[in-house]
Amino acid sequence: MREKAKISFYEISDCGYFKRGKEHPVFGSIAATLQNLDDWSQGKSLAETKTFEPADGEDVHPAYLMDIRKLGDTWLVSIWNQTPANESGVASIRGNSSVGSAEVVMNDIEKGSIPGFATYFWFIPSRNLFASIRFQHLWTGQQSLQKYVEAFLASFSNHVVYSDDDDQVEILGYANDPAKDAPINLYPRFRTGLLRKPGARELIQQNRINIRKVIRKTVLKLDREEDLSKWQSLLRWTHMEEPAKHPDKVRVQYELNGAMTEDDLQAIFEDWDAGHESEWDDYGFMFLGQSAQPYWLSHTLARSQFELDVTRDSEEVVNAESLLNALLENRVEIIKLTE
């Protein structure tokens, strides 16, 4: 069945084990890390593949390795992202409820199951790239993937050297071959960033003095105090009453007129690069003497939509083998995004 897939490319800047302050790893690579992850996952239950616990207030989902497989020179990594739940189940809200008197329903969770959603990542190690593949969800899950791989390198890879103390296991350091080499004090890193089309962002910079309006689209997450405060201020400005039950997330769009300095524009770039995760997260620029259509910052990215012939294991999960085959069948056209 042909389905629309939204594909975004990321460049991998760091992958391996580094000395402090150094740009190049002492050892480690993307291809070796993926092979190591595949080997480590063999025979494990999904629940055993969790590599990190999000810090209190951290805006990432706990992640599990749902599938990993290689075909040709590429890999597909499928991640299961855990969503919040409690002993009563997963909460949902009736869409026909009235504002201020929303009705919440608790959906049962089967014992031993993990509520969540699937995300998919296509790695091309020879190019130091990977792509997020999105179907029905807005979120790429890229931030969870980055933490997942870095936590794997830190605590679970075959380069980790542990103490022999059975009472208190301690990481002594890292070695390329723990059977032969003494452990070294190194820093595991897996760092990535959205791949930008050459020259696209420079176009905005070159036309900075002609920017007449900036449009901001974002998602406010109301479990965060800063976002909740912004939302409450917006309600006051628009003379709307705050509902008794807050939604989890709110989409917001606003626009501002006025001149923009180089520092203003750089701050926008840095803010978006640091926090961009959702499709509804963008800056649009309107220029003097140009059409009414904004020039969106997201258009500077190596991103597009493709129709892929895939099958599903369930309503939520795309079959990994069919997805990997579909990506390779369309490889030439997809890779053009990066050129």
C-alpha cells in the first residue's frame, strides 16, 4: 500500500569516543555503532532495550529499540517512544466536551505493555547522514534517538569496561578492544543536526534589511511552566477564560512587524536549530516587494514528502522490511534532497 512519508535528513557530526575538547574520536564510527547495537539487541525483549531515563522535566520520551536491520549499505532503526500513563491507564479527552468541563477517559493498558508510538530512522553511514521517516505523527522523535544512541555508547556498547566488583558495577572507562586494551577516560558522543540546503539560509541573511514581517508557529506544552505562562498570557490578551482542564499542547501562530538586526536573526536561527522537533514549529519571513507567501525556515532543510509502498504490522507500526525496501527503491530521488 502506498503511503505518504515525510522525510527529513540530519547530518551526524560526532559518533564515537572522544578525548575532552577533541573533534575526532579516538575510536568509534556510525557503521560500527549500528552493528554493535544490532549485536547487543539479539535475544533481548523490547523492555530490556531501554538505555536512558529522561531527567525530571526533560522534553524527551523514554525510548526502546523496536527493530534494527541492514540492507546494502544502509540501516533502518525503529524506535518505540513511551508516552505518559498511570496505574489507571492512558488518558484521553472527549473531543465533543465543552471548554471548561472537559470529560477525560482512562483507557486500559494491557499488563506488561508499553504505551507509545513508533518512529523510524534511515542511516547512510558512508554519508554521515540519517533521515527521519514520518507517517501519521507530527513528531520525528529525533531528540529521543540522539539520547538513546549516546546512552548506548556510554553504558552498553562493547567498548565499555566495567569493574569486577559484583556488589557495585562501575564503568572504569572505554577501550577499543576491552580484551586487550586498558580502559581510557573518554567521552561518548552522538551529536546530530538538521541538514540544511546549501545557500538557502544565506538567502534570508542577505535579505535581512528587506524583512518586513516575521511569523512564528510553535507548540506550547502546558506541562512546562514557561509554556503555561505564555499560554495564560495569550488567553488574557484575547479576553478568553482559562479552562478548568488544560490541554496537553496548544498550537500558536503570531506575527510581528519591524526591522531585524543581525543578532535578532542569528538568535532565531539558534533557537530553531536547538529546539526544532515538530512539524508545527517554524519561522516565516515576509520581504518587501515580494509575494504574500512567507519564506519558511523549514524550507531551508533537506526535507520533502514521498509516496512509499509499505505494509503495516498494525495501525501504528510500519513493517520494517517493507519500509527499508521502499527507501532503497526510491533512494536516488530521496538522496537528491541532500544535494
